[in-house]
Amino acid sequence: MHVKRILSTLLSLAALTALTACEDSGTDRTTEVTSPTSAAGKGADATTLEQARAYVQRYASCERMGTEPNDPRLPLTDLTTVGKWGVTERGVCSDRVENGELIFYVTSDMKAFQEGYKKRVMDKIAAGEATYGLFSRVFVGRNFAVTPTETKTALKLSRSELRVLTCNPTASVPEGYKREKALVEGCVLSDFVGSEDGSGSPNFEAPRDPAAGGETSAKPGQPDAGSLGLPQAGSLEELKKMLHPYHVDCANFSTDPADLAVESIDFQPVVRGDHRAWGVEERALCGYPAGEQRAHDLNWLDVVSDMTLLQSRARDAQREDLKDDNRLSATASRLLVGRNIAVETNDPAVRHGLYQLQFLYLNCEPGFSAPAGYRVEKAAAAGCVLTNYEPGGN
């Protein structure tokens, strides 16, 4: 899992309101972490709203600065307000060129600002929003932060000394981008702009194909053969530890055959019947199969002894599902695999988090293709691929 990988410039997720557009993210495993001094260079050292605006205008359009709390250009849900996180001034201006807004926060204590943002991210994750902050738009300097609503504006700011603040522990920054220490543990600063639609910073990381003796693949993110790396685990307990609590809620974890046999109208597993006949050695259910309320939050964890068998049977089931209307049932789980492990889930947010751990989805749809930048690798089952791209933004 620690070989060089491409960042999945992720998928799913519906728009999370104007604020979420202001706070998505990236955080690397491959580049050296440096000190935060360059991220807070003199050019980003503004102490007033007008100074901050003047700095930003070197890189992006910023017109009609307003400071009224009821300015209609402000997001419906505040990131923070004056008096919190050390913020002394807040304002909003318009990027006429990119048809977006930029929200400014001048702070007398940047560490307090970063601590406040980290707490917000972790609280959202704890509340079930595992993907919150993955595509951060929180750019910070020494004394101010700015959150553009448009990806194109963010890309312009990424050329400045401002840095994207990311605190979601599952986020990544690909090789070739700066990765610097934030003022709080668990967060990083970078010049990488992630985007769920792939329109953010280009991924220059050239994947190495292990089967080709380390030769560079011609298609970034899509090796000619082999794999960029998949996660693995030695046991169900190890797999559970990898996933819980940030990616899959396993507070209620069961290997009881009666629980494993549970299906509901809302949650249909990939593996049916005897899991050993699918090449699954160990199997568990995370979620709540029944009780006082209907089954909810069901996800299945698998330790796999025969990945070819599992993928082949999952392919057949997927194609059977496609026969009705050429679409997969919304309640049918998708199979996301690692080297010897798999997760079955129909929750887009769960899948989104799993892609950050380098799990890939088994896609057996005829004619499937993925945009540049997404991973597409050979599956163990004929006629299928492994990918982190889901058509339709699931």
C-alpha cells in the first residue's frame, strides 16, 4: 500500500453547498514534508482585509469587496465568523472572470484558525460525513485565509504563496506538489487543488508498472499492466481496524452467520449464500441488520482467498443486474477490492473514502471508460476493470 500511487481525483458526492465548495482537499504520502515557512511567506503576510484582497488580486479577480454579514454572496453555512478562530475581519468579493466568490478571513492567530478548521472537519467526520474536507478550498497565509468557490479560481491561487489547508485524514497529495507542515498536528498545507470532477490540479505522478520492470506507463493513472498498489490485510480484525471509524461504521460488527445472511430492500450484498463458494475466507457485517427500526448502514467486509473467483461471480451478478434497464440497482452493493480483501457497499460516501485507501471498484459494464486521471487497472475477472471512477457521479 506504500508504493507510489496516483491520487484518485474523486468521484461521487453531490455538491455539498457553497461552503463545502470552499473546503475540499489533498494530502500526500510520497513527498517530503517541509517547514511551513514558505507557505506563510511575506507575500501572504496581510494583516488587514484590504491587504489580503490586494495580495489575492495578483492572481485572481476580486471585485466588490463586501463585509456585511448578510451579503448574499456569502455561503448559507458559515465556515467561521468574526470572533471565532482568531478571526478579526471577514469579507467576500467576486471573481468576475470565473463567475465565483472568494470569502476572506483575517485572523490574529493562524494556529487558532487552523485548530478551529481541524475541529470542524473532525466533528463532521464523527457525525458521519466521512468525505468532509477532502477537496479543501481553504487557502491560508500567515494572517489570513481565503476560500474560493470555483475550482478555476483555486487553481490560480495555487500559484501563489498561499497553501491549501487539509485536515481530512484520508486525503492525499500526489507526487510533485508541495506538502508542508500545518500549525496543528493532523493537517497539511499544499499547493495541490483536488476536485471531484477532475478539473483541479493535474496529476503529474507517473505510475510505475511493476510487471514492466519499473517502466513508466504511457497513461498517467492507467498502467498498461500490473497495479499502482492495492491495500491488504491479514485478518478481519485488521481490515476492521483499517476502516473503522472514518471509512466504514463498524461500531456494530458481527460474524454471526444469521447476521451475514441478512438482506433488506435497501441493502443488497454482492456475495449471496455460502461466502466460501465465492472465494471469501472470512466475512463480517458492519451495520445494523434489524431491531426496533429497519436495517441500516449495512456494509460487508471480506477477507478473500480466491480473488479471481470472487470477481468472476461478482461480474456475473453485476451483468445480471444490468439486463433490466442497463443500470445497476441503487440498492445493490458495489464490490471494492484490495489485494486480498474486499468491501461491499451501496453507500457513495463510503466508497469515496475507500478510494482514498486505494480500494478499487470492480466494473464490468460493457464499453466502460474513465477520464484521464482516474485509475483503471486490469481485473482478475475477464471483461472487467478495477477503477476509482463511477459514471454518473455516484
